[in-house]
Amino acid sequence: MGGEYAAATAPPPQQVNPGYQPQCMPPVQQPPVAVVGVQAVNRVPTETWEAGVCDCFQDIGLCCDVCFCTCCQAGRIYDAAFEHKPDSMNILMCLGMCGAIYFVGGIATCLFSMCMRDKVRTSYGIMGDGCDDCCMSFWCAPCVMCQVHRELSKRGTPPGHTCCEPSIKYPSPAGMAVAQPGYAPPPTGFAPPPAGYAQQPAGYAQQPAGYAQQPAGPPPSYGTQPPAPQVVQYK
């Protein structure tokens, strides 16, 4: 009974045309998307060091600063190389350098010199490699610090000196060599006007005689005064 009811209620089968071929929708072609990327450009170092490693004695004051105030010069070189601040000292780097020298000795100076030389070399596109920086910093760390200091000074970001005055004159920092705008001094006097321009015509500035003086005596009366009103009393 249930099967007959199901067969009676089932939809009739659909007849399929043997010659019918389903048509497929053509694929939608997406427009090409331009991928914009940043192409890495390898900068080929072409610059050379303007300050040599063995030219330390050009600035005796700098040599004394590096030898006797290593921590202070480390803070100054760090600010000039990384922060581009002329004549500024990073207190945290100075204190960190003092602690590093206390615990590991001269190795801290070698590592600092190597890092600073690598930073300056890559920033200004100077020829060289990390092996060169490591060897020079290991064998002569104070000379490398002097070289980095003089290189930054010659390129417009002088780290400055702490205890000793520089023996040579470095160029002014970037932005300080430009004259500050000011105001021109006021003129000391004015040119005289042309002849006849400031002179008033004769009699123009003079008042007529008696104009500013009031006449003597009582003020004049204007017309006749009206009679006084009369008071009438009623009995």
C-alpha cells in the first residue's frame, strides 16, 4: 500500500532529448592585474675613505679623547652615525660602553669599532667589506674609532670632542653653514622730498586774524526775548 502511494505521488521521469548537448558557459577572463613591487637595487660602493686609518695624528685632540675618554667618544660616534646628530652624546651608549669595558675589557672597543665602521661604510657607499672592518678593528680599535670620527666630521656630521679641542678645522655641519634669515636694519633717515612738495601755499596754514579769539563783553543776543508770562489771579 505504501509503495503504491509513493509511486503514485512520485513526479514523472523527465524525457531526455538524445540530440541535446549541454552548453557550457565560456570561462570569464579576468583582466590582468599589474603587480607593482619594489625592485631591489644593489648599490655598488664607489666611494673611498676620506680619512685613513693611519692618519690619527692629524687630530691630536681626538686621539687623546679616544684613548682617555673612550666611553664618551663611543656615545658621540653612535649619535652621529645612527641618529645623524652633530656634536651630541648618547648617554645610554656611554654608560653601556663603560660597563662593557669593565666586564670584557678591550673586546668591547673592538666590537664597537667594527660596528661603527661597518655602519659608516654602508651609509656612504664606501668600498670595503666586513672582513676588512673586523681585521682593522681587532688590530687597531682606537685608530678605527678616530677614522670613523674624522670620516663623519668631513661628511658634515661631526661627533664633536669631549675633553680636548680638535687640532684641525672640520667643515660645518649640514644645515648650520646656511646663514639664518634676519631683518635688515632700519634706514637711518628718509630722503628729502622734492622741492616745493612739503611747502604749503602762503596763507594756507595761517588762520585769519581774530578767528580764534572770542569777542570781549557779554555774548550777543540773538533777536528779541519773548515777554515774561503774566500770572492772573482769580478771586
